[in-house]
Amino acid sequence: MRKIILFFLLLISFHPLEAQELRARVTVVTTRVSNNVNRNAFKTLETALVNFLNNRKWTTDTYAANERIDCNFLLNLESTDEINVYNATLSIQAARPVFNTSYLSPIINFRDENIAFKYQEFQQLEFNENRVTGSDPLISNLTAIFAYYAYMVIGFDAMSFGQHGGDPFFQKAQNILNNAPDGRNISGWKAFDGIRNRYWLAENLLNTRYEVIHQIYYIYYRLGMDKMYADENAARTELLNALNMMEAFNADNQNTMINQFFFQGKSSELIGIFSKAKPPDKMRAADLLAKLDITNASKYKEQLK
């Protein structure tokens, strides 16, 4: 389904050469790192991570060059007392093209604050999904985290084109989670590490009690966003339907990670869409969004009057 949509979306000839799945950009921020550290090491790390994400074949599917998924990874480092060991936050953003437009709709906008790893310049970034943990857990943790989010990016993209289309990739991410490095200062992989981390994201996506989440993503992107070019009113109806479903889901499953995850990065998009809606739909959308996306509640109330 994704291939058919993107073929017409970009209106370019099919290129016969196979391409990898991701078009990832990586930025390593070092403003919180001690000046005693060799700064060239971080440029080397940045290049190594770009190659790790973009040159590795993550799936058995064939992607054309125009099908690669746009995503950004921002790794913000902080020094520790140990040589070549860093704490960091990792911001992951991914976007999904909307049919018959040049617009990219945000599908992931998340910051992981539980990053710890060891890196020395020119260190090889090795990863084996069947043996995630190497001899040094802090070295393995870096590639395990980036591989986990690579599969999440691919999974969310696939889920937006077909219900449960992302399941094989979410299961790959869960396999990394189940075999994740374990050691001092490593966190984010376990249920007890917090309520919004790598463990809970995978759990929410593969929990059969949360089946409706897959339907919500499909309706929002495939039946809503992809239909905006043909019939804006009908598309808004589908988008409002997705929000109504999310309200019912949230009422039955309060404080799940996936509810917050869904809305991150979408406030401007949703305001732009529903600001042009008929008054009853605009009012309903404003009410739903203020309840579901509490962080941006005042913005919805003000801009969807």
C-alpha cells in the first residue's frame, strides 16, 4: 500500500535500485561535554551513527529511493566521571508524507532521557539483533537504542499505511528490549525504569488489549490525512472519529504512554486542520484535544474558538 501511495505522491519514475529504509539525519550536541575531550570524536560518532541507520538493511522489504522514511535523531551528550562514558538525551522525530501533497505529517516526536553509553573515536558500531549485548554493556547500549528506534520509526510508518502493518517491526524492537544490555547506569529498558520509556512504548504497541490504537493510527493517517486533498470535510470527519476513539481508549486505559506519544508534535497540525472545520466539529475537536493533549490544552482552547 505504501508503495502505491508514494508512487503517485511523488510523481516520479520508479528507480530500479534497491535502497535502505531510512533517510536519517543525526546531530550530536556536545555543549554539556567537558572541554578536555577531543571534539573530533563526536563528529566521528555522528558520521558513524548516520551510516549505522542509513546503510543497514533493517527489513526484508524492498524500498525504492523515494520511499525512504525521513527521520531525525538528536543526541545531546553530557560528560560523566568515567572516561569515554556519556549520559545523554535522544530526540527522535519522524514524518510521513501525505498523499498528493508535499506535506510531511509528524508521526514520532519523542525524547528519550535514559541514554548512557561508552564511545571512543573510531570505535565500530556493531549490532546483532540475535545477540544484542556484547562484552561491554555500555558499548552495546548505544547501538541497541538506535536499532530499537530504527524499528520503531519503520513500524509507525508501516502502521499508518495498514492496520497492524507495523507489528513485525514492533516485535523486532521488543526483541531488542528483551535482550537489552543490563548494567550500572543503564535504564529505559525495564518496566520499573519509569512510566514512559522504551519498555512501555513496545508494551503498549503489542498489548492485545490496546488493539484499537492500531486502528486509530490507520484512520488518522490513511483515511484522514491522505484524503484531505480529495474531500476535506470527509477527511476531517475521519480525523474526528480517530480522536473520539482515542477518548474512549483513554477513558478505559488511563495514563498509557501511547496516548501521550500519539499527540507529541501534532498540535500545530491539528489546529490547522480543525480551524477550518464547521463550528460543531471545531468545538468538539477543541474539547477532545484539550482533554487528550493536556500539555497543549490552552493552545487548543485559544486557537479553536
